[in-house]
Amino acid sequence: MKRTVNFFIFIAIMVIAVIFYTDYRNNSDYQNFKSDSSIWVDDDVSSNTHSLNDVYTPPTSPKLQVLNEYIDFNNFDEKRMCDVLFKAMNDYQKKIHNGDSLIRSSVVERIISRDNYYYFKNNCDRIPSNQMMKFHNPKWYDIDRDGNPDRIFNDLPDTVKVMLINEMRGTYFLQANWDPYAEDYILSYGEIVGSVSFENLPMNYKYTYYEIAKDLINGWNKSIHHTHFLNGDYKNAVVVGVAAYYYRKNRTVYVSFVYIS
């Protein structure tokens, strides 16, 4: 009887030891994984996907350890350009309107911004970079007869609208964009585009992603057709998406910043 009791005690001790070892191993692996990252402080959330049944969790742009890291033009990081531009735009918005912020949408980026990215890619070889009005993707955005993009706000297709409504459930964004007369959410598309070229500069030219973002913001602020997008008091009622394409042939960065409100 005593031998049987000792046997069960031994088994219990072994089970506890295995549990503790597994927990230690998992934690160690996680810490090793975290320490591999030399760029991001926060986990990368920009690749999250959503289905129609997802409950929205506000994505945040990863904080950069070093904003003054120089660009390697042989390995231009388009994703980082998007992250840095969103951060710069959001910081700018918070600065001019205390407490306001932009909301980055996975739905907008996965469907609309991705489409705008390929529009850049497929057209930058035939459209001069100084004719940025032609870089508005006609699938989403029409220009009026006077060539003013700020007069036309296209309604979103119903399929995209439903996905965005489900992504933003429980947020002020939906409350702010509800039209009681239409008994529907009024969600329209707006966009600003821009480019920064390094064609005539040496490959080892010292520049940062953050400096590109500042150049874009300063340029948009000088344009009568873009400044109202940039300086609007959105009150957390606008969602955005970012796309950046680097055309290696002429070393030009093209960006699209989409507003849905």
C-alpha cells in the first residue's frame, strides 16, 4: 500500500514538473522572439484582417524606436513608409486639434488602399509625377469638371460599407456618420495623393521616412485642394487608410491617404 502511494506521489511530482517546464519554455521563446525586433517597440498590428463578424479593436501605428533612421533606397520599405506617414499625420492632427485623432482601418487598407497601391504601380510609368491629379484612382474617386477633387465625395460601394460598419461597431465613428433622415450611415470617400522624388540625388543620399512624411504634409498644406483634408476637425469621426509605392526606375515615392467619413 505504501509503495502504491509513493508511486502516485512520484507521478504527481512529474506532472507538475512538466507543467512548469513547459510554461518556462514558452515564456523563454516569447522573450527571444520579442528581442529579435530591432525596429518596432509595439507588436505589428497593421496586417490584422477582419471578417463581417469581427468586433473592432482600434489598430495603432507601431511606435518607431528611431524616427531618424536613414532610408536604404535599394531596399525601400513601403510598409514602414505607410506606418510613419500615418504616425506623422495623426501627430499633426492631435497637435492642431487637441484630443482629436485619426482611426486607421484594416478594411480600408486591405481593400481600398491596396487597390490604390496597384493603381500607382500600373500607371506611374505613363503618368508624369508632376501630374498628381491623374493619380486619383477612378474606381473610388471622380474629379469634377473644374478638376477639383475636393468637390466630389463618392459613396462607398455597399460591400465595402458593410465591412467597414462591422469593423467599427461600438465606436463613435458610426454614431457620428449616422443620418437619421436617410436612416443609414453616410460613408463617403475622400483622398489626397502626393509624391516625393529622389531621381536627381545620389543613391547614398541621407534622408528618412519621417522627413518624407513631413515633406508631404508641408506640400499638402500649401495646396488649396488638400489643406481642408489635412486640417479638418474630425473629432474621431473619420477612418483612414494609407498606401505607399516606391517606383525604383525614377526613385519616386507615391502615397495615397484615404479619408472615409
